[in-house]
Amino acid sequence: MFSAAKASKSYCIGLILILVGVLLAGCGSVPAQVPPKAVQVKAVKVIQQDVAKVHEYAGQIQGKNDVKIQARVSGNIVEKMVSGGDMVKAGQPLFRIDSIQYESTLLSAQAQLVQAEANWENSRLDTERYQSLLNAAAIAEQRLTTQKATERQNEAIVASYRALVKKAQDDFNSTLVVSPIDGRIDVNDVGIGTYVQAGTTTLVTVGAQDPVFVQFNMSENEYLNLRQASQDQVVNSGWGEDVKITLSNGAVYPLKGKVTQADRSLANNSGTLTLKASVSNPDGILIPGMFARVKIAGVPVKNAMLVPQRAVQQVLDKALVMVVGEGSKAEPRPVILGDKVGSYYLVKEGLTVNDTIVVEGLTKAQEGMALDVTIVTPAELELSVNS
């Protein structure tokens, strides 16, 4: 009996130990409730300032004054004083056309003029003599009247021959072809011995080098937006007075231009408005035909709100930014964007000037997450409103 009681007691103790072990094991399997760690992000304040969007256009350099020099008289080129591509001055001789026939015509006209002037002088003296005879009642008045008519006729003949002499002199002078302007001539000039036709044959083209035009096209919508903002004509409205040019190799041209001309209508084939900006070219760097990118600041937008482009997440047709919300919690915010301005987007709706926007760490920040925010400046992020 004593042995049975002892065995029962040992069984109970073992059962208690097993239960205690199970309880202890169960308590050890429950994880500790540790709060999630805040996500480290960098953020900037929404910027509010006056900005002017920079519009960029494809442009081409054009000569401001290109002149096709044509022969005024016909004949063979007998002398050439320049070579293609030369810089020339106004009045500088370029070509000489065979002048023999024009010199002969001039001499003939001069001789005829001398003879006509002699006849006119004789008729004038006769008129004076007939007047004296009429005063002495030696001739009829009709005789004097006829003589005066003869004198006027001879005077008209003299005027006619003077005109012929002037034309012959002009033709003779036109055998020497000179440049009408300062500039550079092209290489497509005529050679010695070429027969040129008056008013038809182009001898060479000369173009002014300084200043030059850069021509570009503006869309219809851009034109309408500009007119609505400026309430004035495109030219002389204050817009387009600071034209910057970037050349095809990426170099920025050091001198700025000004929009001086706008077409009266849109181009039929493209629906765009053609404009021209005048640019100084003292060193002759810009030559007609070169391509360039034209940058012009638009009409300023007052109190524009800006966010960095890198802070914007595009989801289908929507744009989102991650705002540092109350309690430093991540809060996605839909926004309506405007144009790009340098490193920024112009925000039309969705933000206030008091908002703080996450710019780095966006992939880790989810809605409602705690954020460990480091405020940075646009300068630290190398952001700029200039393109």
C-alpha cells in the first residue's frame, strides 16, 4: 500500500513539472511588440515665387540682308576682282563686263547731243534776230511765231539727246559691278568669259554678317497663351527681349538677341507662326543655314508654387507627391501639374505653401509610415528654376 501511494505521488509531481514546462515554453514563443522604425527621408518645403517658363524652339540662322547681284547690262565677264567667300565693302568692285559697245554708244550719243545743242543755239539766235526785225516792222509776226516754235522743237531734241547720253553713261558705268552692301559673298559666282543677261543672270549673292536673324516657329496655342498673358502684340510687348541661342554643338552663343519680327499669319502647312530674332554677330560666328536652339523666357507667373520634378510620381494619368503629414506620417497627395520650370513642376492644385514634400526615400515611404525627416534646401539638391 505504501508503494502504491509513493508511485501516485511521483506521477503527480511529474505531471506538474510537464505542465510547468509547457507553460514556460508557450510563454517564450510570444514575440515582443516592438514599434516599427521610422523611415529616413529627405524633404523640401514647397517653393512659392514668381517664375517665367523658358520656351525652347528649333531655329535656323538667316542673313538679315541677302542681296542677289544681277547684271544691269548684257555682255561677257572680262574681269573678276573677288573670289568666292570674300568679305566685301559697299561700293567695292566685283566684276567688269565687256564695255566696248557701251562706250561706243556713249560717244555716239554725246556727238548727237553736241549737234542738237548747236542747232538749238542757232534757232535761239534766229529768234532774237526775228524779234528785232519784227520790232522794226520788217517781217510779219507769223514769221517770228514760226521761229519760236522751231526753237522749242530744237530745245526738246536737246533734252532727248541728253537723256540718251545719260542712259548710255549709266550703261557704261554698269559694266563695273560693285557690292551694294558690306558682307560676305557666296562661292557660287560666275567665271570670266561667262555671258550674262541684263536683269536675269545672278552674278553672286552677298549677305550682311552683322547682325543676323534666327528664325523659329511658335505653335498656335503658344501664341494665344502669350497674347492672353501680355495683352499686347508679340513684338514690342516686352516678351522676347532676352533670346538665348544654343548652337548645334551644344555651345551657348555669348550674345543675346531680341525678337523683332512676327509673321502676319500662320503657315498653311504647319499651323505655326514664324518669328525672327535679331542677333549681333560681330565675330561672324553665326552664318546663314546654321541650326540653333532658341530659348525665350515666357510671361512671368506670379506666386507660382513649385515642387521638384524628382518628387513627383506618375501613376497612369495621375500625379502624386508624398507629403510629410501630421505626426511626421507619410501622406500621398494627388496634384495637378502645370509646365516644367527648370528642375521643378509648376503645381496648379493640391498643395499649399506650408507643405513639405519628400524628395529622397520615396521607394521606402508608404502611406501612414512614420518618417524620419531631414529638411534639405534646393541648393543642396542642385535644383534651379533655370533650364
